[in-house]
Amino acid sequence: MINTNVLTAKDWYDCGNENKRSGDSIAALNDFKRSIKLNPHIAAPWIGLAKLLDENNQLEEARQCLKRAVKADPKHLMSRQMLALSQQKLGYVAEAKCEYEHAITLEPNSDITYLGLGQLFEDIGKPEQAVAAYRKAIHYAPHKQDALANLLDLSKHVDISIEIEQAENLLEKLELREKALIGYGLGKAYEQQQNYAAAFQAYDIANIARRKDSGVFNRKAFDGRIEAMMAIFSTAFFKTRQGWGNQSERPVFIVGLPRSGTTLTEQILASHAQCFGAGELSVLTDLATGTPDRLGDAAISWPQNAFNLSAQQVYELGVDYLIASGQRAPEAVHKVVDKQPLNFWHLGLIAMAFPNARIVHCTRDIRDCGLSIFTQNFNTTQSWSTDLDDIAYYWQGYRKLMEHFKQVSSLQILEVNYEETVSDIEWQSRRLLDFVGLPWDERVLNFHQSERAVQTPSRWQVRQPLYQSSKARWRNYASYLAPLINAAQAE
């Protein structure tokens, strides 16, 4: 048996890494803390702690650990890079840029730093600077494809004909992950050239590669999840819980399918002086998956354990959400917008915890929405997004669930249609502000001039005045989109 009293800071750090590799996150967390206690003046255990917290979606806590890592060793490159990325993810743009610049002074030839800097410039709407950063990342690490893939998406703003040719020569030689990255990027570049046949072929290659890499969509599990939600969150369920929850009217939830106009809707609201756009938060998911710990019963998970939550526990869920979602919001704002589209899965939790919340439900023609989903490199958990038939199937299930919550809960839900917003921005903006309880503010019509960071694929669209070309985009690909066209016709 090891005598823990003689272990050094490095020993505890090594134990932390070993426990992390074996999947024991709690033991790893404690090991890193012990290492820090023995020697708080080295960066490595702070980084280990930050990685664990980040994986648990404790982003602010991770950021604070990375600050301590930088303070412990100001010349530690990884600490600077990770802190920059952490600042960026949480919307601290100036601080992130400062950390990337520090990292460049420490190591001028780091592709990781330039990749992060390019993504930051994209977030704040500076395409020329983004391209310059990506080109440096490619120069310093020509065997990596992330920077090239990101650069291909900027063909509308900068001449990248050399990189397009480079990507074409690479595509068939790449492993699955990189093939997907470059395929999506080439698709966007070809689309910008109005070469729609080549664009769809590139998108198809990307989706096939991603599906092989991350697996196919499990329709049976998807249907089971919907049926479970509908069975649990019934009219009777909510009737017996009337008066429960936190009465705050501060939260606004924007839900819908990805690419349905959620970023545009948030950008309009966030341009109001009394409203803060918090971005796509994971807070509701964290609270839902954390309910077994809250109940002290690991045997039953969410949503089955919704029956077991007391009125006090539901109220506390609301308090915890308000704290987590409002960390970056100025105290003076009246509304905080959470635009995680897939929060439609959590409408049961919202109805329990925030009976006075406003829900903005974004809708869009499934032919355009589905095509747009098909052209984006979503994370591996969204396996439904790599196949047009699966996208149509998912759309039908999500609509069924949305309709259920409209019927059984007392949630206040406003439907905002993308095509109608593009056609009449002022009318839709007035509807939005009236619905969430804010006075009219002309600045919302100039949403594209906002300097806030936007970290979704719609970052470039919402930095331009509204344009009509995104409506009926599907017609350019009509011969390939039978599943989406059939879904639209069956509506």
C-alpha cells in the first residue's frame, strides 16, 4: 500500500493523469488538488484540473484554473493557449486576443495559436485577419487540416483559389475526420462559385465520412426518448405542480432545429440595451443530467426522476440556472437569452423551473433548414445531421414534441418564422420585443452592426443586413433533396 504522506506534488499530478485515463474523474480531481496544495506554483496540475472542469461543462471554473496556471508559470505556452480558448468560448474577446498575442511572443511558430486566433477573428467578424491567421497555421503545420477547412469557408470574403486547389488534391487521401472537415469546406467554396453539383458532392463526401467515423442515427432510441418525454410530462404532471418553480421572468429560451434562424433571433434581441445574449449554453443539460446527484439516487436518471423532485429542489434548479446563465450578463439587463436550439428537449424542465420564462420557437422551411444542416460539421452526437432521410425524420419527431408541450404546459411560446423575419425585420422584431416584455429599441434593426462575438456557423450572416438569398436556397440542389421535399409536401 502506498504511503500517501510521502508523495510529492509531481506524484499526485501523475496519479491524477492515471485516474483520468482510467475514467475516474473524481479521483483525478482530488489528485490534482493535492498536487496544487503541495506546490501551487507550477502550471501542470492547474491545467489538469481545468481540463476536468471543462469536460464537465464547468467553463467558468476551468477559466479560473487556467488563470492560475498562467500566474504560476507565465511562460508556459499551453497555459496561454488554453486560457485564450477558454476566454474565447465564454465571450471574453479582448482577453482572449491578449492571451493569443502572449502565446505568439512565447512561440512565434505555433499553429495551435494561429488556429485559435483565426477562429477568434471569425467570431468577431474580421475575415481578412482570420484568413491571415489560418494561413500562418497552415504554414507551420501543413499536415493538419483544421485551419485549411476553416479558411475554405471564407471564400466569399477573400481569394482562396490556391487553397481550394490544395484541398481538392488532398480530399481523397485523408482519414475520415479530416476528409469531413475538408469536404464541408470545399462544399462552401464551390457553392460560392455557384457550382452546385460539385458543392453537393463535396458535402456528401463529408457526411459519409462523418457517419463512418461517428456512427449512424439510432431512430429507435430517438423515438423512445420522445415517447418517454411525452409520457412523463403530461397535463396531469404539470397540474399537480402548479405554483412550483422560480418566478423570474429573466430567462428567454430560443429553441428549434439548428440553422432555423436561432442566431439571427438572438442577435436581434441582444442588440437591445436591456437584453444579454448568452449564446448556446449547456446549463439546462447539465442541470438535467445532474438531477440524480441532487436527489441522492444514481439509480434513476432524467427525465424519469422528474417525478421525484420536490418543489424546493425545482426552485433550487431555477436558482442554479439563473446564476450559471447570468455569469457574464450585466446586472442591469432585464433579459438573458439562452439560444441553445436543442433545449426543446428540456421544455419539461423549463416548464417546472421557470413557469414565467419566454420560449421563442424558431421555424424555417425544412427544405432550406435541412439542406443547411447537411452542409455543417456538427459535433459527433448529432448523428442525425449527416443523412437527408434522417434529418427529415428528426424534424418530424421534434415537431411532435414541440406540439406536445404547447398542449400540456402553460409555457408562453412565440413561433418566429425565418422566412417572415427576412421579409419584414421590423414587424418580427416588434413581435419579439413585445413578447419578451421589452420596450421598442431601434437598435435591434441594426443587429448586424453589433460587435459581440458570435460562435455559431451563422456568424457571417448575422453581420450583414438581411438578404433574401438564404430563402429557397434549396432550389439550387432540388434534384438531390427528395427526402426534404417530400417532408415539406407532407406537412
